[in-house]
Amino acid sequence: MNAQQHIRALGAAALALVMSVRGAGAQATAPDTLTVAAATRIALGANPMLRAARSAAEAARQRIGPAGALPDPQLQFGLMNRMASQFGSTADPMTMNQLQLMQLLPWPGKLGGARVAARHQATAASADADEQARMLVAQVRMVYYDVAFADRALEVMQATQQILRQFLDVSTTMYGVGSAAQQDVLRAQVEVARMTEEVARMRQERVAGTARLNTLLGRDATTSIGPLELPEPAGDLPEVDSLIARSLAERPAVRAAVERVAAAEGSLTATRRELFPDVQLGVAYQQRPQFPTMISLMVGVNLPIFAGSKQLAMRRQMAAMRDMSQAELLNLRNETTARIIETRARAVQDRNLIHLYRASIVPQARAAVQSSLSGYRVGRVTFMQLLDNQMTVNRYETETYRLLADYQQAIGELEALVGQSLEGQP
């Protein structure tokens, strides 16, 4: 065996060793430090925006009572008909001390309509809080699986980086003895630098992802998070018609929109009665120092003489608000249907591609690397071809993890829309 053949054999052996280590490293995973179930529990208990939504719902519930309550009565005390020159004198027969109580009684139906509107608004706010919780879980899963993908991608990139560095060492040695072109060395240097940059970029993406995840969990953004889980698809998804029916019946955002339509109807009912006058009742006790005590009874009504620019305008406003709520409900139903169809299609596509990559594309790409390695040993394949084949394996393995993360994110969005676990259900 001559020197060039000896160097070629050593290079092939070194590459084979590194690739075998790379394959083992890709399959081994560090123990998970935070499961997606634990992450969602933490977020549901500590996320500040969810707490704000629940507080808003509680505030809306507390508005029901005041909306249907009578206006507060007015109690007035007056010193009546005192002489300006002798204010303390009570000699004048018109002088009296008056105690007056007044109560406004809205026309029947006004307070009832306001109470109905407030009750439906409170129910809508509670449904909004439930929707916020579902969307929070979907957001947690979205960011969680982005970080989990970064973990797996870093494993692939770092192992490939080792291969590229080994390739650079071998190609440099071979160039030194005249059995490789300088172009091979330069290409190896470029690929090592590029992969180093890719590793650095992915690490920074993971740092950003963990900061976003910690924010959703209500924790300090710098809290350390270890390697995360990236589970495999588990069972078939329900049919799209079943998903749509469940979502339209149970999605909190749809329920909130329905309640807002009912609230607008209640407000419109109350506004229609604004043309009818409110009644004001009053009683006054008048104590006259020099004469017998007197009692007065009073009844008053407001006169809607500006109805064209006030009460009727309020009625038109409430009718427009009701129409707006109905349109928003219709749009939300249509948007929910479209999102379910789109997201389920994405999940099915991701699952099918994962199976294709795992069963066919990645094994074929790895076989191509092994074939190239065998060809390189006997001089039929160049380092450039071997490098290209290995980079293809790197790309396909990374894409497989990206598809797996995207699939889990799609499942999280579907579960948020439907409100229950989906995989494996009929």
C-alpha cells in the first residue's frame, strides 16, 4: 500500500468512526427536565395575562347587580323662606325647615333589560377567560416544541460539525501529499465555518425560545430550561366534520360571541323603552316653628321632547351594536371552521411526511453516505461527493424534527379550538 492509499484508508476509517458516533448521538436523548403537561399546568396557574382575563370576568360579574338596581334615593334638608336680613328669625309664617325624600322609578323593563345585558356580558367575559386559557396552552405548546426542535437540531448540527472538521483534517493531509485538490480543502473550510454559524444561530434561537416560554409560564425570562421532549405522533385524528361540530358547540370564543349577541339584544330592549318617561316620587316633611307641621307629596316625569336626537339615536346605536355582534359571531364561526380544516390538513401532512422521511428518505440518504464512503476507499468517489451526501443526511434529519415539532404544534392548536385531547379519538 502506497502513502496516498494509506492516507485515504485512514481518512475513510476516521470518517466512518465519526459517522457511527454521530448516529448514536442522534438517537440518544438527554432526560427531559420539563414535560409539556407540566409546562401547561404552570402556565395556567401563573400566567399574568390569564389572571388578568379571570379578573376581568369577575369584574363583569360584579356589574350585574348595579345594572338592575334602582337609582339611589335623594335625601334633602332645607331651611326655607328665611329673611335675608334676619336669617335666624322664624317669625315669618312662611319660614319652615324641610326634609325631603325623592326616588326615581325607571319605566318597567329598563332595569330588567340592563340586567339581562350585564348578565350576558359577564358570561361572555367568563368564556373569554376560558378561551384565553385554551390559547395560552396552544402558545405554550408552540414555543415548547420550537425549543424541543432546537435541541434536536443542535444534536444533528453538532454531530455534522464533527464530521466536517474530520473531513477538513483529512483533506488537508491529503492535499499536503498531493492526492487532493486545494478546492477540497477550501470547500471543507467553508462548510465547517457555515456549520459553526448554524450551530451558533440555533443556540441563540433556543435562548430566545426559552425566554418566551418562561414568560408564558409566568417565570423570570432567564430561568434555565433543560432539554425538552418531542413525542412521536400517537394515533389518528378525528374526522374534520367531528372537529368542526365540537368546536362550534364548545369553543369558549364562540360561546362568548353568542352571549354578546344576547347582551346586545337586552340593551336594545332596554333602549326601546327610553321613550317612556321615568317617574319620580317625593315626600317632604315641613316643620314650621310658628305654625302646624306640613307634609307634601310630589310626582314628576321626564319629558322626552328631544327623542329624535337622543332616545331614537340611542335605539339606532343599540340596533347597530346588535347587528355588529351577529356579524362577528358569523365571522368567528366561519373562521373557526377554516382554521380547523387548515390545521388538521397541516397535521395530517406533517404526519405523512414524518413517516415518509423515517421510512424512506433518511434511510436512503444514509445508505448513500455509506455507499460514498465505500467508493471513496477505492478512489471512485471524491471528498466533495461524500460531503454533499452527508450534508443531505443532515438536512433531512433536521427537517424530520421540524416536521415533528410542527405536527405537535398543530395538534395543540386543534385541541385549543376543540377543547379536548384529539389523538387516538374516533
